[in-house]
Amino acid sequence: MDRTERFYKIEQLLISRRVVPISIFLEALGISQATFKRDLDYLRDRMNMPIEWDRNAKGYRYVTTNPNDRPSTLPGMWFSASEVHALLTMQHLLANLGNGLLSNHIAPLQTRLKALLGSADHSVEEVEKRIKLEHASRRAMPLQCFEAIATATLQRKQLRITHFNRQSGQQNTRIISPQQLLFYRDNWYVDAWCHLREGIRSFSIDAIRHTELVETPAIELSQLELKEYFEKGYGIFSGTKVAWAKLRFTPERARWVSTEQWHPEQKSRFDKEGYYCLEVPYSDDRELLMDILKHGTEVEVIAPMALRGSIRKLLESALSQYKT
């Protein structure tokens, strides 16, 4: 019986019996008293299992505030992909947090995260050495702007911002009613009602150069309105007028793309020739164009013709730079 199996056996005995004498543990596990003591210390210290020695009953038991509560169970053999990603992301964020309101709380959190990462038969050092997280597209963001935007969003206040438009290269000032913050593709955005355009807009926070809190209450949009606007279209650029892009990927490229989710409402199928046909809704084609172009010659836009024409112009423009 390996160590992980012993942990589960210890938990099973504690759940099935009110009090478990040490002799029962040693017999069921087939180990020495010293080994059992090490396992017990690990479960208490690393797994936070509430196990205590009952002197009167001469055995070990779970400690619960409510007798009817079922004790917390052990995690699985190890973490799922999403769980280890979450733990390592939290650890990375805490390590780079610096001084702030949470400074006094960071050390205990990091200790607990390390305990969780090393909660199976793998040391935390081995986990950190063998599993890496890379953030390829993260843009530098001014901390003060983020704090002001987050404050306005939570306090439901309007905000005056100076925003840099990357497409035109110009800065403009406008007042917004922030609705929600969004972390998307390694960058932060604020979804807001723009009082200048009188409509919903999404602003990349790293492109905001200046912020000023306005005491006027923010215009409140319902979650349904936000969902209707942002989730109908494709990616970060959304809207209410939706078209459907029909894409056809080569059989080779399909080996990758067929397992990807481009949009929650996408439609897909394989045709008779083995090509992968994907349909996705979009309102603003800017992000969709970038995602199509990265597949080069292994994807064709079938419809609509306006999207097909945009791809053609971009490819012709790119080709013109290599004619000489």
C-alpha cells in the first residue's frame, strides 16, 4: 500500500468510526507506529485535516463543530489541469504582488498554496520545477489607473478617463460609467457605458493614461444587457448586430482547431473531404480577422463575402510588402 492509498484508508476509518484506536490503524495499514505518526503529521499540517487524539476514548477522531457535518475529504490523486493552473496562477500573482493592503496576508497564503501544491506524492519544489506558466501577450498596465477604475466600478461612480486609441494614435477624454472588469487573454479591460458615444464600450486598461473619479452615480446596466452585448459577438469586440463567419480548415489544421472553442455558440462539422467547417458569430471583425490570419493558407473564409473581402485585402497588402 503506497502513501496516497494509506491517506485514503486513514480518512475512511475516521469517517466510518467515531473513534479509531491506533492499533486499528496499524493493523489496517500494515505499517509501523513511526510511519503512522509521519502520515498523521502530514495530514494535519499539509492537508489541514482536523484529526485529534481523544484521551478518554483512547483513539483518534475528526473534530467537527457540528456532529452532523461530514468531514472534509481528501482531494483526488492529484490536481486537474484547471486546478493546477489556478494554484500556480495564484502563487505567481502573490509572488509579484509587492507592497499593498494585502502585504500582511501574503505570507500565510503563499504557505498554504505551497502546502496544496505539495499535497500528493510530489514536493512543491518538483511541481514548480516541472510545471511552468507563460504569459505571452500581457501588456504593461499602470497600477494607479487600475485602482481608480476598480474603485469606480465597485463604488458605482462615473469616471473621467483619457484613453489612447491605438488605431488612430490619438488620445481622447470621455466620461464612462464602468460596469464590470474583465481579464481576457492576459490583459484587463473595463466594460462601461460611454457617455460620449452613448453606448456600451470595452476599454483596454493599459491604454488608459489618466483617470479622475466623478462623484455622479454611474448609469446602471442590467446583467442581461451586458450579456446580450458582449456574449453574442466574437471576442473582446462585441455588439448587437451579429453576423456568422463560415470558415473551412484543411484536414491537417483541423487536428488542432477542431478541439478549440472559438465561441460558446459555435457550430462545427467535418465535410466529406475531411475539412473542418466552423461557424462563429461576430459583431466586430477585428479580433476575428487576427485569429483567422494566424492559420495562413490552411483556412478559407467561405462567408460572408464582406469578411472574405477583408481577409483578401489584408493578404494582398501583406504580399505587396514582399514583392521587392
